[in-house]
Amino acid sequence: MSRTPSKRSVLDGLVEMSRTLGAPERDFATLGEGNTAAKIDDRSFFVKASGSRLGYSQRDSFVEVLFAPTLAMLKRRQMSDQQVKQALIAAKADARASAHPSVETTLHAFLLTLPGVNFVGHTHPVSVNAFLCARGGKKLLAGHLFPEEIVFCGLKPVWVEYQDPGLPLARAIRKNVLAHIDRYGEVPKSVLLQNHGLIAMGPTVAEVEGTTIMWDKFARVLLGTIGLGGPRFLTRKHVARIATRPDETYRIRRLRAER
């Protein structure tokens, strides 16, 4: 019988994940780019504080935020930048906390309410952004090149056209993710944000890290194929076979159990 993780263990896992995703040598997040979050329970979650750097995360780099007031922001038709800032400050679980939640807190709040999602990593990998900022990037990123990419990144990433960061982006993500769930009957592993970055989500730190790292590998391999005659994508038959193999399902279960 599994035990519910303590608040401290959730925070420690989030710190570790954030340092991994923000490590300068990975090129996933530059300076203050990117943000991460982790679900504590149905009442609250941790999210990166505004102005902190992923690669240098400490426990005090995160703020505990309440789900209810944060999700309520998504239902409001219009909010000025100042109103958003004040609403996020008011949503803090501890009003005395000096750090303020990231402007992307609302998108994390929504994603952490999805079944099986306990951790979210939003990064801006240089390799992936090369395609997210390219005219033909959407079509290229929809293909599959090798089995591990299918296993880690998922069959169908959600694509979101460019939106202003903050509430507009969170609303677009919610709309597109819910449409994906309605169409495919499953929560996506990743979201691709046009001209912006990547979101990886899952039940464990290891899965979010693995998805992000594999997207980076996929993008670098894809970029290499462009100079060598173009990508040779796997056929639909091969993709479907990898996605349903029992050994691949077993690998995912082991991955989720790591941390």
C-alpha cells in the first residue's frame, strides 16, 4: 500500500527536478526562463517563484499556492496585469511568504488537476525551440523517428499556437488539452508551445525529466536529418506497434516508480 508523499518530499523532488531541467549545460532554460510545479494535495501545490532560476533552485525558490483561487482566475473574462499579479499573491497559502508565484502559475494549476499529473516542467529547450519557431516546425514535430521518443514523449503532443504568457496561454492550454483528452481518451505527456517552449507532465519527477530530455534528443536528431536528405519518419504501423508493446508499458511503469 503506497503512502501519500509528505509536503517536504514533494518539495525536495521538485527542487531536484528543477535543477536537472535548469542545468546550464542542457540548454533547456536560460537565465530566468522556465518554471516547474508539483501537486501537494487537492488543496495546494508548489510553483516556482517569479524571478528565480531553475538551475539554482532551493526550497525557498518555490511558493505554495492554493488551487481554488488560482483556477478561479481562468474563469474570469478580463484581468489586467496588475489584477493578475494581485490575484496570484492572494492565492498564496501563506500570505507572509515573501516570494511571489510565477506568472505561469495558472497553467500549472490546471495541468496538476489532470489524472496522473503530479509534476510539471515547463522549459525552453534550444533544440526544440528551433522547430517551435520555424514555419514548418509543427509538421516536423508531429512525426516519429525512433521508439524511445514514442515511449517518452507520447503519440500525440498537444500543439498550442502562440499566446501571451500568463492567463491567455493558460486558457489556450486548457482548451487544447481538454480537446486532446476528448479525442484520444488520455492525458497527453507533453505540450508544444509555438514560439515559446515545451511542457512535460507526469506522475513522477523521473517521467517529467525523461520526457524533456527525450524531446531534446528528438529535436537534435531531427535537425541532423534535415541536412542529410530529410527525416525518415516511422510508419503509422510501426508507431502503433511501439505504443502498444507490453515491454514498453512495463518500461513506463518502472520509470514512474523511480522517483
